[in-house]
Amino acid sequence: MEFRHILLDVAPNNVATITLNRPDSLNALSAAMLEELGAAVESLPGSGARCLLLTGAGRGFSSGADLAGSGGLPDDVGAALEAHYNPLVEALFALPMPVVAAVNGAAAGAGASLALCADIVVAARSAYFLQAFVNIGLIPDAGATWLLPRLAGRARAMEMMLLGERISAEQALDWGMIARVVDDQDLPSETAALAARLAAGPTVAYGLIRRLARDSARLPLTEALAAERVAQRDAGRTEDFKAAVLAFLQKRQPRFDGR
């Protein structure tokens, strides 16, 4: 697929970078961009990528849905969720590799949801998160009502969703929504180094960890323990595990090949 609204690059170090690339609109999420994002994410398992780095071009990560280019008010606002947003969120969570988000500037609406789908979210100090749906009479979407209570707790999630006010990067860190805050000029290098580290790690184990973490919210303890047992069996059969044990016995750093 030819991309016009995003950039996709898979580097020799096995880091795939997807850049939202509509900087003139603060990377507003149009239907065309969402279609490209979905295609790009679904292509990653067969691309050789072992980590995804997601970021935005220009002054912001994403301002959310492209209301200006939507062509008027639709009769069914939720149809876009079913067609584009929900499949994209599902595809991101289903990836068998870690996802890092580098949040520069605004991450608003569905743009914030998209960033918070990542396993490790690193924000520039000037970045902020906003769920402003209530200000136009809508509900937070693209997974926000599922993500925010799990990340920030119910009280803070409700405050964010009901008041529709900006949450600074530092506040998001304090609330547990994101992992790190770095100086603006350090965001590209910090996230590139983090993604490279993950891409050089035990990919199968990372994928299993992602799945277990995603499923933990719905599983009772006994089923979660059983899922861990199966996942550990699968991880223990990988070449990565064998190579790491040998490296440990030989007192050297392991090298993982993602198998």
C-alpha cells in the first residue's frame, strides 16, 4: 500500500517507525490516515520488525479525529469507530512485539487513546493529553474508556473524561498514564534508543508478556496463573531462551534473534 498520510520505516536494527504525517493539521486522524495506519500495523509481523515506535510529525502527536475534513455531521458517529478506530486498536494490542510511543506536543481525543495503546509511552516535557469529547457532547473513544481507568484509576480517569481538561506530561506521569517524561530535544534519541533495545530483546517473550498483560484484566487469578504456565512453556521452547541460558553460563551478554 502506498502511504500518503503516514511514514513507515523498518530500520536495519528491526525497529519499525510509524510517523503520523499530517503536520499541518496536527496529525488529525482522517479516514484515509486511519486506513493507512491499519494497513501499516498489520504488515509489521511479516516485515522483520521486532519493535514498533509510534510518533507524530511536526508540533504534535495527534489532535484526534479530523472534524474539519469529515464532510459534515454524520448520522452515526459510532460508525467510524467500527470501521477504523476499533480495528486499529485491536491490531495494536495484537502485535507480537513491543510498542513505544514518542509523544511530542498534543495528544488529544483519539490521538491520546492511540498513544496510550503503547506499552511504553514517553512524552516530551511540553506534551499534554486531552480527552475533550465531552466538550462537543461525545464520549471518549478509541479505547479511552477501557484504557484510562486501568492506567490512571477510576477517579482520575473520570476527572479527565468528564472535565475535558488538559493533562500535562508531568501530571500524566504522576497519574501512571505514561512511563517517562524527557526534555523535548531528547525525545527522539531517548525513544529511538529504547525501541532499539526492545528490538534486540527476546521477541517471543515480549509478545507473550503483552498478551498476558492485556488479558489480565478479565481473568480471575486461577486462569491467569494457568495462562502464565502455558506462556512460560512456550517461552522456554524458544531459541532465545536457550541462547540466554548458555550466555549466562558462559558469563556473557546474550544475543537474541527473536525466535
